Amino acid sequence: MKISITALWTVVFVAFSGPASATQADDTSIAIIGQTPGPKPFIKKLSLLVSDVAAIDRIQFGISPKQGSVTRPLSATYAKTYLAGRGYVDAAAGQITVPIFGLYAGATNKVVLTYFFKDGSSRTANTSVVTPAYGDPCGFNNHAVLQARTSSTRLSYDYVLMTSNCSQDSPAVIDTDGEIRWVGTAGIRNYVSTFYDNAVYLAHHGLLRIELDGAVTRVADFESVNAIGLHHSIDPGKHGIVIDVDTKQWVESVNIEVDPAGNVLKRWELGEIIRNAMIAGGDDPTEFVRNAKGRYDFLAHEDWFHNNSTAYRKADDSLIVSSRENFVICLDYETGAIKWILGDPTKQWYQYPSLRKYALALSPGTRPPIGQHTVSITKDDHLLLFDNGQRSQNHIPLGASRGYSAPRKYALDLKNMVAKEVWSYSNNESVRAPFRSGVYEDAPLNYVVHYDVGQQRVLGIDATGERVFDYRYPGAGFRSLPVHWENLTFPATAVRLANISARSQVDTGDDVTVTGFIVSGNGPKTVVLRGLGPSLQVDGAPVPGRLMDPVLELHDSNDQTVQVNDNYKSGSDAAAITKAGLAPQNDNEAAIFAQLAPGAYTAVLRGSGNTTGIGLSEVFDISADAPAQLGNLSARAFTSSGDRVLIGGLILQGSKEKRVLFRAAGPTLQAKGIANALQNPTLDIYDADGVKIATNDDWQEASNSAEVQRTGIAPTDSREPAILMPLGAGNYTFIATGKDGAEGVATVEAYRLD
């Protein structure tokens, strides 16, 4: 389903450039005095001569896409403190070095530098960076284009990490045009790698960290856990990254979690876990679980498990492990106890009652995974994996095989121990990739699929199901991962609320629109609030029945009026609102500029003279660098159908995902004395393109309801919906409606969780 949300999203990014008087941007001279080649053609370092280094807060670079491309510019922002910590700031000499990575090789790159100053001002500079050609040992520059990148901008990612081991430049990053934009600089040939904590981690007799400017450090060798090698995947864990290791005792059946510095946090020995479970269940594990005997190759008989990926599931604090030989197995994160198993019942494991008792039943039409890879948990708390369709290598019976390979997604009903296949991508059953390969979700319903068929085939699917690109590259590779190199920040910053908004029918009395928000943290937060009506449009046409003369009131937590505005130009802060780029389009619309101390606030939107209509209430954070944060939106209004539904909106900015809890309330409002409360609300979440990415009716029906409960802010009425999901930077809307067309007063709420 798609919904038009043009009228809700009016501003996506705001750069507040400071007061009209002379600024540090005006007074500070900056000149580019040199360019130093990096270890690969994709990297260069720009030397800046700065008249006042102390005035600099951060520096951003952006690389313009090639002509005709619809990809977002590769961009990164460096805090000056980060650059200083890396040795890139020489305050005495007045010099700052800015590493530029992701350049097109053999090209003249257009680079935009943006300098942000301590006083909030900024300015930009344009330069050209010429790079030599890349001596491509893998043939990446000669890839086959099965489908060129479409003109669609709906795809949530533009850059892909390919874990190829075709040369000592492992791994590689491409853009969705198929252009190679970065390669590893460690001189190591290995497909075991990932992107984490703004760096590439690569296996090599331990673990290496490759900074994007090319610097390489060895972070750990793991001798303390008797590891003799790393294999297959490095995946996100609960507190760090989870690595698949071989040990002196076990072949491909041990996982360890480490922090970014390589310190071991947790260890799971699947051989011991499964052996103990089989013995406790009365089975003899001798023919199933096998200790290492010195061979660790693909054909070793002791490769009884063959783990190839893991996923941490926050909903029930569990670690999910993929065993290519057997099944997908879920463990309690803390104790290692087996929770459930999903796999092919024709394989050997199913013959043991001690293991069979953990098996999830398959709903009608659901196919079990066979020889799967790349398990992960999607944004809607489903299990995603690549089903290779390949039978066991080292067990009897071998189990079933399929003639094709496909990504699959399963909904897990763990109360009833049932798995249901809810999505797959068969690609017309045209590809069989028996080993390796993978699939990952980026933003909800956006996927990258990787087939390894002797060569690497990488394709992208957007939330509408459209294939956006499809390329084939030489050489083998394990998997491909979407990476967001269009909005990197150094150091990495968590997603924050940059804008919150609510669109609704504005009536009178209790049915005016009341938007609540919280300023948390230390120090003040500068915000702009707006109340819009006359300028509201959908697809270029004015919204029928819009509020023609909105009035906006800002109240504090004691319900004391802080400010009131009718027509924004009549306010004393009209110039500051205009300077922030947030002046309403119509003079009858309201706006407030305020510097707020931490606390709870409400914005009341009503019509002048008790007029009614559809209005939009917005709150913008224009002090992103302040220690205080904008959080926790709530909006109360009358909701009906069509244009009269209650719509909440969020704009998230930052480079690290955060969990967001969405709620809709109706029945609980009646207990608080609100007349005409909506008795049975439903809640839907949409992305920036209007594609529905999540829905809920009653919150206790959600697969992660236990996780919702643990937040401490679960709805108190079982009829009210809640959706908890991790989200990255982007625009999102959430809509409350009445079940079966009911109408009434409701609230929508969004909480950014730690």
C-alpha cells in the first residue's frame, strides 16, 4: 500500500547559519594548500590552511555523483576532535588534514567541503580532486550489467560492501551504479569482513580494522580462546560483533562476541551446547557432534555444524546461529540454552528426539531453509536468510535439495512454535547458488541479494518490490552488505529526532490538535515550531478543507503559556525563523522561535476565531550540536478517514540506528476524561515513499510484544497498538485510524529509545 505524504514532509534538512552579524564563517580564512594521494586511488587527503583553527567545529565533504546518476553523494562529516585524535590537526601551524575517501578512480571528482564553526555558522567551498586509474586485479571495472540502475530514488541505500577475496584488496565497496568506490588496504585476500563502527573489519590470523582513510591496525589475535582461524561472517551482536571461529577442539561451531577493540565479551561453543542437550534428552551425540581432528577444510568429516552467520534478536535476548549442515538454531544469549530450531526435517538432526522437540512447525505452504546462509532479523522482527537449497555434506541422511536458491523471510510465532514464510524472492527459480551467497534488509523492505555462482551477482530490491539494479562481477564472494556512506559521521553518532510533526483535523474544544514533545539532556535546545494550513498540498493540489488561519500556542509542563503566534510575520522572531530557512509559505500561518530548557512541552494548534480544518503542527531542531536532544512526540486529535486521519511524522538524522517505539491510544483517553475517544485504534508506519512498512492492531499480538513490555511504556489497554523497530536516518509517518472505519479522538506517539 502507498499513501501520499507530500503535505506532511515540507522540510527534510535544515542548516542554521547563525545571526545576521559577522560570523566566524565570515572572519575565518581557509585555503586548500595541497592534496596527498592515499594508499589506493579512491583516497586522498586535502591539506587546509586555517586562520583560526579554534573556530572550526566540524568539516564535511561530499563527492558529486557521476553525470546521470541518481545515487546520493558519498559524504562524511568529521568532528574536529576526531581529526585531532587521528593526528590530522596541527593547531600551531594552522593546518587541518581532511581525508577524502570513496572517490571515483581515474576521474576528476567534484568535491564540496562544508566548514561548520563553533558559533553555528557555516560556509562551503568547491574543489576538484583528480585520481589515477585503479589497477583492477579482479575485473570489477568490467562487470556485466544485467540491469542498469533505474532512475528510481526509492532504494534506501546507494553503497554496497562486497566481501570478495579475489585479490589482496579485500573487501570492495561499490555504488549502486556498479562503480567501484573503495577497496581494502591491508594487502590481505579474505572474504571474512564487515562494516562496523565506521570501519571495515577483516579477518587475518585474528582481526584487522581498516579505517576508511586506509589506516590498518590489528585489534586481536584471539589466542586466549584457542582460535586458530576466522571463517565466513562477522555479524552485529548485542554489544559488539560476533565472529565465527575454528578452535583446536571444534571445526566451524564456535562463536565469540568482541567489542570494537577486539576484547572478547561472550563465547558460545555449539558442540558443547548441542551435545549437552542431546545427552539431557536421552540421545547419544557421538555420531552427530564431532570434535576436531586437525582438518578444517571444506570436506572435513568433523565439519558437522558449519556455522556461517549469526543474528542477535533483541525481542527475546537471543542469538540465532546458521548451521549450513543442519538448521537455524536459536540460543538464549546469556545461558546458551536452546530455544528453537528451524530446518529441514529430512536431515539427520530431526531423528533425535532431544533436538526434534525444539523444532518449529511449518505453517501451510512454508518451505524450510536448506543449507542456508546470512541469517538476520528484519526491522519488523522477522527472520531473514538466504536459502541455498543445498543438502548436508557430512551427515546421513543428507536431506533434501532444491533446484534453485532464494532469499526467504519467516514470521516466528514462538508461543505456538510455528514458522510462517511471509516473503521470498525466487527470481523465477533461475539461480542455484549451493554455497555462500546472502540477503540483507536495509530500511524496511529494501534488500540487497548476493548470489555466488562462481562469479558474484548483486542485485537490489526496493520497498515496492522493484528490482533497481543487477550486476555480475568476476570472482567468488561470500555476501554483500548495504552500507550508508552518504551520511557518515566521525565519530559515529546515534540517530536523533531532527523534526517531529502531526497532521490532523483541527476542531474546537478537546478536538484541537495538541502536539507534545520532550527536550532532554543538558542545556537549552533551540527549536522552531510551525502551525500550517493554507499551504498544505498533496501532489501539487491544495488540500480540501484545510485550516485557513492557524494559531499556535506553546505551553510548558505546568501548562503555562510560553509563546503564542497567529501570523508568523507579526512575531518578534520572524527574522530568525526566516534565517533558519523555516518561514511558512503563507502569511496567515504561525511560527514560533524558542530556546527551551530541558522539560516537557505542548504545542496547541487551533483555528483563529474557532475555525476548523486540516492543519499541520511541526517542531524542528535547529541546534543539532547542542547536548540537549529533541525526543518523544505525541499528538492528540480527532481522527476519521481520508484526509481527516491523524498522521504523525518523524525525520531522523544520524549514522547509527536506534529503536523507535510508536503507539496509538484511544481507550485510555476515555479514562482520562476525553469525550468521543477512539475505541479501537490501528497503527500503520510508512516510509518516505509512502510504502507501508509496519502495521499493528493490538500491541500484544506483535512478535516482539515482550520487548515492547520491557520498555516500560507499553500501552495499558490491550486494544491499543504499538510498533517497536530499529530505524536509520530517513523520513517516516505513522497513521492512527479506527478499526472498521470508526472515528474519534486519538493520540499517536513516538519514543526514541536508547
